[in-house]
Amino acid sequence: MLIKKFNIEASTFAVADMISYFSIVLASIFFDAFLRKVHIATIVVTTNIAAFTLILLRNLFITDRMHMDTNVFLYTMAFVGSFIGQISFLPFAIIAAKLCPKALEGTVYAFFMAISNFSGIISRELSGIFTNLFQIKNTITFQKQNMDHFYLLCFGLDLIGLVIILFFIKPFTLDSTYENKNETKNGSLEVDSSGSDSEQHTARGRSEAFDCIEDSRTQKTDIEI
């Protein structure tokens, strides 16, 4: 729709993709520097409000209620949208890492990304179905009322997703922030000397093995004597 309505060239979308990737890197650095101690509910609600604002601005621009340079609008949406999307994604990635069993990091990461990509495919397919239901075609002319109804549907679905996330996120994390729990109040690092269950089990097994070897050597010495 943007290509036909505003005559956007393919190179413009390529530049927008590069801006998006750069924005994702900046968002990751920003999250690590400033948002690790922020409550998860604050991050989720804030990013969703920002997403609602972007949806509203996109609707105003496409329906010609807001006028600005097309390239500037596309680049701005690419930067801000990717930044907000990465900020909203990182808390769930950290929760998945915390819940991941030891030695299964690769499997859990692959499963997590597979679910994320699958949800993206479902989202795009549903978007195509709903655009056809609201009679929004890939043409220059369309009814503003149909476009408004489509974006109201987007608002409603995002709001439902926000409520579900806030309702079910509590059982999946014991803490509400993502700061390093090994840091003491003085800023020094504490060494976890307790070890995991598997490490303790391995240590016990090695100790028992050494005891058996020592007993066998003692018995052999007694026999020789």
C-alpha cells in the first residue's frame, strides 16, 4: 500500500531495514544500562502504550490526516518501532534464560525462537485475512472508515495481549527485575560455593569411587602380607 500510494522506492525500504537493525542494537545496550532494575510490569505497559501510539500515528498518516515527508515517516517508524519492540522482547528472553534447565540452553533458545517466529507467521496471515474482511485492498483508494475499523481491531487485540501477559507473567519469575542477583549491596560479587545438585552428585560419586579404589588397594596389600 505504501509503495503504490506514496511511490516509495525499494531502496528506501532497504535503508529502513538498516535503521531497524541499528535501532535493535541500541535498544539492547539501553536495556542493559538502564532497564535491568525496572519492574517488569512497567516495561510491558510502557512499551505497549508506545506501540498503541505508533499504531495511531500510522493510521493518521495512511488516511491522510497527518502530513509529513514519506521517507522521514518510514525511517522514524522503523527506528522507533524496532527500538520499542526490542525493549519489550528482552524481558521475556531473560525470563526464558532464567527458567532454562542447565545444559539445555541451545534447545530452549531454539524452541523459544521457533515459537516467536511461528507467532509472527500467524500474525501476518491473520492481518491479511482481516484486511480482506475490512475490504482494505492493496490500492491507492480505500475507505477511511474501513481503515479505522481495522486499526481499532489492532488496538483491541494488543490490549487483550497486554492483559494476558500481565495476568500470567507472575508465576514465571520470582523477582520483578533483572539485575544481577550475585551482586551484593557493596557492589562486590558473591561466589556461589553451594554448587548445583548435579555438581554435588558428581562430587559424591567421585568421592565414593576413590574410596572403593582405596579399599581395594588395602585388601590387596593385606592379601600379599
